[in-house]
Amino acid sequence: MDARVDEEPGGGGQTRIQAINREIILQAALEVFSVHGFRGSTLDQIAAKAGLSKPNLLYYFRRKQDIYEAVLRDTLALWLEPLAAIRADGEPIEELRRYITFKLRMSREQPQASRLFANEILAGAPAIGGFLASDLKALVEEKAGVIRGWVTQGRLAPIDPVHLIFAIWATTQHYADFEVQIRAILGDQVDGRGFPEQAAQAVLSIILNGVRPRA
Amino acid sequence: MDARVDEEPGGGGQTRIQAINREIILQAALEVFSVHGFRGSTLDQIAAKAGLSKPNLLYYFRRKQDIYEAVLRDTLALWLEPLAAIRADGEPIEELRRYITFKLRMSREQPQASRLFANEILAGAPAIGGFLASDLKALVEEKAGVIRGWVTQGRLAPIDPVHLIFAIWATTQHYADFEVQIRAILGDQVDGRGFPEQAAQAVLSIILNGVRPRA
DNA sequence: CTGACATTTGACCAATCAGTCAAGTTTCTG
DNA sequence: CAGAAACTTGACTGATTGGTCAAATGTCAG
């Protein structure tokens, strides 16, 4: 029969095994969904990667869609964090440098999360369209206001703030989303010690010099 | 029986109907594959969009994979064209401006081609991995050499040429690949008359000022 | 207008898909 | 250590998938 409500697999309270297996499933699902997107991924792939049987997967998540949404939800907050951290009372160039550096590090350490979103957006954002149009839009508008203020004060070159945010997203996430292409062009160099710094220096140089106020 | 070799559906010579229907199929396939990727797309979706029956699809292309590769091949050349057009004997900033402008126009006029590649790369480039590591790599290295020359001559700020190319790809293709996200944030503004110019001005301003030599 | 060939399709197939279920096994609690 | 609940799974289902095939229809040159 029904377990105590707060110990249902989908609920808040979890048993030890639930906590472990839900985490295993979400990690496996991230690896699969981030490569093939929702439609292109199968429960069998996820089950195999998680080392669980397919019915067992569906014991923890009733539907494939539920797994997908759980993975997306888990990574959404993580993804917005750095943008939210931009402070209006900071030094503009330093704030942007910190934001870009943060985003580049996330592309390096969580490339699958980046690819998961890329797949979701390419597919038309069926699962997070509402979130984009509400929370993300509000956050971008807020930070665009901050940047616009810096421009008005002459602390940044005149630039459309929203497009600047797009440019930062694009250049930083590119290293995660297009990693295969980058690896095809640069080879094992990508795994070298200096590569992250090299990429960071290039991106920071282009964008920061691109928005630095010109006398 | 076998038709004359040069009139086989897959061959070079085509009947009138073949030419028409192959084009219809490739256009429908582009629309489907660019949204859901190879694995996430179905022949039924393509057939429905093309207004043909599924067996008829397979009369012109023997396998789903063949349709996919044909669409990719058709768009690959188009995609490299602008990079190849960068000239060593041009004015650096003007050459880059032309390249960025070209890429932005392609993102606007051929967003599906951009998304098709994005999906292919995200999936690990199973179909074009070899091409990336050979042709694209060679082309990038050649143009990187050109840019490196400009830097050496002091006509561009010191910047890693390959990462500059990545940054240009990222910022320009972002408008095609993440259109849904951009639309969620900016709304119908995206359809406005001035939007392409606004985006172009922002991207050009950031990148060109980012690489302009500083005294 | 006719015959050869190109084109189209309904019916079908085996494989894979998401999801169900009843019967098992394991784990936890008192 | 017993009983209850949590967990696991083999076997299954109906739907969808890519792909086949024989038969029917359309096209076009002579």
C-alpha cells in the first residue's frame, strides 16, 4: 500500500536507498539527455548507464518526462546562479570578468548541464519555455538594467546590455556545447594544462576590451 | 530492373520528378532534423512534412541515415563559405566585420542549418566528425595563420586566433541556435525591423573593439 | 496510343519504445 | 527475528520505429 506520504519516491522525504538511487538515475539521465535530447534518449539507455532495470527506473520516476524535468530543474538554478551574482555596486569590468570566469568554469566542470539546455532550447524549449519567459526574462531584464546604468555613467562603452549578455552566454557555453568541434580542431591540446586559462584569456580579452569605455 | 545508372534516384542524373521530390524531402528533413536531431526525428515526421508517404521517402533515400547525411552535406559547404572568404591581403578589421556580418545574416536566413549542426555536434558529431578533423581543421588553421599574421604586424590586438574564430562562431550562431530563448526574453521585439541591425551592431561593437589594436 | 520505366502506396515485419504488473527479494522497525 | 514496507525484476503490452515488398498507378518517348 501507500507508504507514508513523506516517503513516497517522488515526495520530499526519502529513504536512504531512494536518495542514493534517485541521484544515480539523475546523473545517468543527464549523461544521456545531454547528448541526444529528450526525444532521442531512451529509458533503456538511462537504465543501462544507471545500472538499474527499466522497471526500477520507473519505480522512482513514473514517466520518462518526469526524469527529464527533474534533471532540468536540478540544473536550472545552478545555471542562473552566476548571472544573479552580478552586483550593481561593483566595478563594471570586474563584475563582468567575474561573471565570464564563472561561466567558463561551469562550461568546463558541468559541460553536460550546458548541453542539456542547448538540446532543450534547440527542441523549442517545450519543458522550460514558461520558465524562460518568466524567471529568466525577469533576471535578464534586471541585470540589463544594471549594465545599462553602467553605460549611462560612462563606465562601459555604449552597448546594448541584453546583447552583451547573449554574447557572454554564447562565447562561454560554446566551450561546452561545441566541445567535440573544438576537440576536432585543436586535438589533445584541449586536455592540456594551459587550455582553460588560454580560453579564458581570449574570451576575457575580446569581451572586456570590447566593452571597456573608450576615451 | 535497374534504371540507367545515371538516372538512379541516388545518382547524379535525375528525372524531373526526382529533382523536385528530393528537394522537397531535404527541405522537410532539414526542418525536422534541425529541431530534434537525428535520433529524435522520425521518418513519419519527415514524410508528413514533405507531403509524401514513408515508402515514397525510402524510394528516394534508402535509409534515414542517407537523408540525414544528404541534408548535412548540402549545408556544410554553405556553412564554411564565409570563413573561406577571409582574405589575408584585406584590412583586418574590415575582413572580420565582413565575416561577422555574413555569419549573422546566415543565422537569420538559415537558422535551421545552424541548428542542424548544433544538434549534430551536441550528439558527438557522429556523421561529420571526420570532416571536422580534416577539412574544417585545415581551414581554421589556415585562417588562424592569417589572423596571427595580422596580430604579429600589430594590426590586431594580441589574441589567440583560434579562440577568436570560436568567439565569432559562438556569438553569431547563438542567434539561430538559441532563438527560442532570445524570443522568450525579448518577445516580439525579435520580429521588429531594427532587430537584425541591433544585434549586428552589438556583436560587431564587442568583438571588433575587442580585437582592435590598442595604442 | 502503347509499352517500358518511373513513381507511389497499402500492407506488412521485426525491432524498439514507454510503461504495467504481479511476484519476488531486501531492508528496516519494533 | 518476525512482519511490514520498501525495493527489484522478468515477463508482458500496445504503440511507434525504420524498413520491405508486391502490386498499382503515373509518365513519357517513340
